[in-house]
Amino acid sequence: MNALIFLIVFPLAVSFLALVPPLSLAVRKGVGVCVNIVLCAVPIYLLVANLDQGPAYFHLESTIIDIGMLIVELFIAGYLIYISFTSKRYLTALLVIVQSVIMVSFEFTSGHGMQIEHSLFVDKFSIIMALIVGIIGSAICLYAIGYLPEYHEHYREVKDRRRYFAFLMYLFLAAMFGIVFSNNLMWLYFFWEITTVCSFLLIGYRDDEPSRESAFRALNMNLVGGVVFAIGLVNLYSSSGIMELDKLLQTDKGMVLLPAVCLAFAGLVKSAQFPFSSWLTGAMVAPTPVSALLHSSTMVKAGVYLILRVAPVMENTAAAKMLTLIGGVSFLVTALIAISQSNAKKVLAYSTISNLGLIVACAGVNTAAAVWSAILLIIFHAVAKSLLFLCVGIVEYKLDSRDIEDMDYLIMRLPKLTAVMMTGMAGMFLAPFGMIISKFITLRAFVESNPAMAIILAYGSAATIFFWTKWMGKIMSIRHGVAEVVEHRVSRWEWITLGILAVATVVVCLAFPFFSFHVINPYLLEVFGKTPVVDAFNVMMVFIIMVGLLIILPLGLLFYAFVDKNYKRVGIYLGGGNIDNITFEGAMASTQPIALKNYYLEKYFGEERLFNVGVFVSLTLMIIMFGVAVI
Amino acid sequence: MNELYALIKSLSVPERMLAFVILAPLAGGLLSGIDRKLSARLQGRYGPPVLQPFYDVMKLLRKERIIVNKFQDFPIVLFLLFTIFSGALFFAGADLLLTIFGLALAGTFFVLGGFCVSSPYSHLGAEREIIQTVAYEPMVILMAVGMYQVTGSFRVGTIAHHHAPLILYLPGVFAGFLYILTIKFRKSPFDLSMSHHAHQEIVRGITTEFSGPALALIEITHWYEVMLLLGMVYLFFAFNPWLAVVMALATYLFEIFIDMNYARFKWQLTFMSAWLFTAVAGVSNIIVLSLMR
């Protein structure tokens, strides 16, 4: 239990330490490294200590903590109301007031009689989440130390508030640990709201009009989720007198369906599923570490975490079917939209929503196999996506652009960074790494239970191949001649983080049998009483391909770079009118440069065309989901 | 009637893989030769000897290596390796989905090879190759899904031994598969990224910057791929092995016939028609099957 409390309190303490002014940059860096090591070590210790044990529940004398949380909640509510009035966002104020009224009246009417048996708990799934938050989250914080000075050099108009920034980042991590370890739903709710506020403040860090707009959009949507969360809690307590996660899962399912749907709704908002996707795509105005944090280890993962937790309550109901379809629609539509985007961060954002859609769909299906692949998807997505965001963040400064069309010959200009970036991309879409293993299992899970989802998956995977391959092709194109190498300006801090994440991407791929047998399977055994049967021959084949690629790729590159001399090198074919390698002789003896552009098929997959389709379809599904839960 | 089965069953898994690795290019090359001869006759030409594809590849392999960048041959080697690997998995009776994902991986390497030379013609070919991939990929996955619905397994071995004729349950899926097979065989009207016909283009799309041995590898890879795809056609008729072999050959002839009768489509039409046809034929078939169960 101490480890759990430590993981929540420690980042909290660090976040307040970050606010202390007189520390020099060197000291801050030193502290950052130490914190990073501790935050990696403790979840690993938790994993080792709990490897052979089932879930553990802990009682905590909590009256003082509850009162403290209520005060913090009211303080935050007051702050949000103040901010929304000063910037004339009355909808936000209204939502905060509604939410506070619900929670305060609930606290005063039934708070006294509430008996909480176990406030905290830990099981294998929480540990996996803690590992993700601890390792990836703290690595991103480390990256931020090297990134923010450069950010402020680049955007001189932005007010330098890096202490405040570090405070929010570590606070975010503390809240995430709180979410994954809370068994008391009131606590879960409290940490949930902290992440909402943190994301709001981080997205609005630049403090200009676009970022304020995005920040308030994120806040509004997540407050709607929060209000529904609160209603769900009130309803749960009044109908069954439960306020604990484990008890919720053991109760008669018909009675607690509505609260479960409310919680799942809050999860859908947080994980940016349709119709609430626009807050995540708007969030990219924030500095890169924020995007990386929101997309990989915090925020959106909190959403799918909660959905996966409450999904067993909804099992085999029409509500679960609707949940599956909402996930499916989000997966397919955002994968298609990603084809039409040339803004690198936007492609990443849509790909995040798409992958989360798949996880939500798996949660809706809620068989052992589906949940197995959902957890694997969470792990693989977290490492690969954080890596890609951090790479794009660096590229953005070196090239002064985040447009994919400006990334020609990137492998010549930023060779090492491009190699890291390609590792991340391979983790995202190339068989047999990461995501593809999970998709493989997901497809099996869907075929058994819901063929409609198999069809969605078939089309969606094709779209996924499209936008990743053309991006990968863009950055690995090589031309004869020299290009300016701009890599030396990447700071050591950024390299360290990228190194950690790149290694993590490869390691989780190689270690997936270990995770599967020792961490995920025991969890599934607790929840479902069985584990998915995975064909040993297939696992072996996947492994052979993976190890084969890991050996062949570096060897092959070395061979072609140094050993292979037996060739004649010529210029590219330019219709016979070559002047040099990038220009050719056009009509009237003019000199024409060549330019290579990718297809974006705006006409078919344009954002404005498809986004609304996704919103309306999923809104309908969502109304049906609540409809069947109320009846 | 079951001698073919008895023969295949008598081989161990590695032996089956080895048989594919050795026999597939021979059979694929031969089919390619027949294709050229037949196409020529249909067009009123005499045509090259049936063994011409082998002579071509031999000659290409002996040619000087002319390249535009040092790494361009590497993706092609990977393309070949992974196509062989997926094919070997398939003919060893392993998982159909694994085969499909392996084939998609191989295809991705080919596209990356086209991109990495950064030549305009090759770039355009690579873009079109991706569009083709996106056009056919849903149907390939749905084929596996359909076969699973009928046989209850993704294993090629189990599917091939299924007692009932798959074609009776999966006529729509088969029709959809035939449609995208034209794309996979690089036949008109879907030969956007590169065509097999020398008379159609001198600058050959994605392979523009590949010559000599690299081009030979691409050709050999194509033979492997053709055999693998015909193996998938075989599965639809596997209840009767001889019929299945005949149908696989008939399918190949049918694709040649289609090739002769159509001019090239634009990519828009290729893409939209492939997805729509997949939806109409494949998806409806899958839905009917799921309702029947």
C-alpha cells in the first residue's frame, strides 16, 4: 500500500518543488533525472512484488482526505468559474456550477453515512497502467526540460512560465497514478477532475487566442463528461449504496447499468472518441511534451482505462453493442480522415483517436481475447505514439514546419532522428511489430462476436496502411548529393528521452509474450475465469519475423552502406532532360525543379466532409446507449 | 482424387515450405510465359517462347547494377524475402491472417523502395501502389473472415480440409476476391503502378529506377506472389483438389482475358470501384453468413 501512496504523493511533492523559484537549470535537470529514475523504478518494483499475487485491496482511514479533496475540488471550481467569467465563457461556468452543486449536495446528504471499505487497490491492469505512466510519463517530463528553453527561444512572444509548466506536468502524473489505484469512486472522480483541469491549463499554456479556444473546448467537453460522471455516482449510490469499483463489478448487473454507462460516457469524452474528438485535435496547439503526454500515457489512456474497468457491467447488453460501434466508428472515420491530413501532429492525433476507438470497441466486445488485445494496444500505442510526438516536436524546430510535405529527404538532414521516427512508425503499423500483433488478435475477437466490427476493421486497417506508408516513404527518400545536416542542434536531453522510448518500443515488442503470460493473462483469469487461446505456432512465427527483421535491417543497412561497392551510380530519370539531380530542362530551355508531393485525396477523405458524419453517427449511437440503459 | 492430398500430407512442415520456395518460381514463371504467349495470340501476334520469362530473368541477373542511391535495392530484397516467407507459411498450412499480414508487409517494402529513390516517375508509381494496396486490402481480410465463418478456423490446413465446398457459402467473397485479384496480378484495367506490357509504357512506374538484378528480383517476387494468390483461390474449391487446381488455372486465364479486354482505369475509378465491389459482394456475403449461423 505504501508504494501506491508513494506513487501518488511523490509526483505531487515534485510538482510543488518545481514551483520553487531559485533553482538553477542544472539542479532542475538533476532533480528531473532522479525523479525519472524513481518513477520508473517504483512501478517495476510493484510489478515484481505482485507478479504472483492476485489483486490487493487496502483500507485507508479517509475522513480527513475526503474533506481535503472536497476543499480542493471547491477551490478548483471557484478558480474555473473565475477564469470562465473573466474570459466570458459562460457555458464553462454553468457546467462547473452544475457539477459542484451535484457533488456538494451529494456530499452533504449522503457523505456521512458512506462506508468505504477499500479505498485503494492494485491489480495487474493497474500495474501496467502505472508502468506506462511512470516510465513514459516521466520520460516526457525529462524531455520537457530540454525542450522548453528552445520553445521559448522560438516563440519569444509566449510568456516564460516553465516552472508552472513543470508543476502541471508532474501534477498530471500524480493524478494519473491516483486514477489507476483508486477503488473508492469518489477518489477516482477527484483525480479524474484534476486531469481535466491540468489538461485545460497545459493546452492553454501559450495563452493566445487559438490556444485559449482549444483549451476551453477541451475543458467544456471534459466537464460534460465530469457532470455525467457525477450523475452516475449519485445514481449508483442512491440505487445500490455502492461507492467502490470492485463492489460495482460484483453487483447485479441490471441494477447498476446506468451508472456504468455514465462512467463509460465520461471515459469516451476523455479518450476523445466521436462525438468528442475535436478537443484532442485542437490540443496540438500546446507545446509538444503536452501533446505527447495527453496522447500516450495520460488523459486519453485514463478514458479507455475507465471504460475497460466498467465494461464487464455492461456485458451482453445493447449498451455494450453501442459502445462497440462508437469505438468502431471512431476507429474507421478518423483513420480515413488521417489520409487527408498533411499536418504531422494532426495525423498523429487522428491516429490516436483511431487506435483508442479500437480499444473502446474491444472493451465493448468484452471477451477475454478482446480485452487481451485492448491492453496490448494500450501498451504499444503508448510507447510508439509518445516517441513519434517527441520526434515531430524536434523536426518542427529544425525545419520550421510540422507539415509532412516539408519533410523531404529528412533521412539525409536528420539521419538519427529519422531512424528513431521510423522505429516508432514501424511500431504503429508495420507487421509484426506492436500494433499489428494486437490487430491480429482483435480481428479474431471480432469475428467470433461481431462480424460488423470485422468489416470495419478490414477497411480501417487499409486506411491505416495508407497514411503511414506515404509518410514513411516521404521521410526516407534519398537524393544524390548532399543535404544540410541540422541534427547537431538536438539537445542531449531530447536524445536521452528518445533513446529510452525507442528502446522501450523494441523491448515491449520482444517482451510481449512475457507481458501476455505473466501480467495480462492473470488479470484476464481474475475477470473472465479464462485466458484467450493463442496459437503457439503463430506466436513463434511472429517472433521469428520480428527477430529476423531486427537482425536483417541493421545488417542490411551496414552492408549497403559499407560493403557493397559493385555498382554504377547514375542520376534519376527525368525524361532525358536532366540538368542535375533536382532540376531538368523544361519547355523553352527553362530550368524546372522537381517536387514530389504525396496524395491526400481531400475530395474523398476531407476532414470537414467526414468529421460531421462521425459526430452524427456516434451521437445517435450514444443516445441509444443511454436510452437502453435508462429503460 | 485424393492423391494430391496424400502427397501434401506426406510432407512435413519444413518440407512443404521448401517445396514452395523451389517450385513456386518455376510454376509462376511458366504461367507468366503462358500469359505472354496467350496475350500475344489474342492480339494477333506470334508471341515469345513460353520460357521467355526465365530467359529474361537470367539476362537481367547478369546485367550491370545501375542504381541512383546506395540503399534502393534493400527494400526490394526485403520485398522478396517476406513474400517468400508468407507464401511458405501459407503452403505449410499455417495461419491465413499471418500470411495476409506478411504479404502486406512485403508490399509495404516494395512501396518504400519506390519512394526511397525519389524520382518523380517512381514516386508516382509508389503513390499509386499504395492506393492499389488500400483498394484491395479490405477484400483480402474479408476473405479470411469469410473462410473463418464457414470453417471455424484461420488455419490454412484446416480450411483446405473442410468437407463442404467453400465456394457455395462464399460466392460473394469469391467474386470480390476475383475483382481485387486483377489488381494483385497487375493486370489491366488496374495496372496503375506498373504494367506488365512493354508496349504500354517505357517508364515503368514504381520500377523506373530499378534495373538489372533488382528488376529480376521484382519479377521473381511477382511469380511467388501469383502462386500464393492462386493458392488462395484453391481454398475456395479445396473440397475437390483436382477441381481446385483447374479452377485456379481457370482464374488465371480469366484474368488474362480481362486484361486483354480493358483499357486502364483512372486511380479514382480503381479505388472507388474496388471498395464498392468489396462492400456489395464481400460484406453482404459475410453478413448473410453471420445471420445464417
